[in-house]
Amino acid sequence: MERARRTVMSKDETIIEGAGNVFDDLGMPDAAAELVKAQLTFQIAKRIKALGLRQTAAAARLGISQPDVSRLMKRRPTGFS
């Protein structure tokens, strides 16, 4: 999924196109794992919304606590591995 980086010049600024992983672009450790977590979190939240589940019902289905579902819905996958 990695794209070639390119630089686009305008009058007063340089814009560098990302490589497809913002975590890698920012130099974060374990960038690939962070991207997968972000993508998975997005898909889980999307599915919960599509099913019209309340957080307590989603928590029961997923086997996690309601506060954990709340974090997922806010796209904050901290604490999950």
C-alpha cells in the first residue's frame, strides 16, 4: 500500500505527499500496527452504527466493557492489542 512520495512546490510552501500511512509519515514507532488498529477501530465503529446497537449491546456482543466500546466509537483504540 506504500506509494511513492513526491514533492509539490507552490509559491511559498512545499507540500510532501504522504506514503499512505500517516503514522509512518509522522515517524511513530510501530507505524504499521498503529495503522491496522486505526483501520480496525473504524470498521468496528462503522458496523456498530450500521447495526444500530447501543454501546451496552455492542459491549455484550464483543465481550468488552461499555467504556471500551465508547473508546472505540471515539476512535481511541488505546488499551487494545
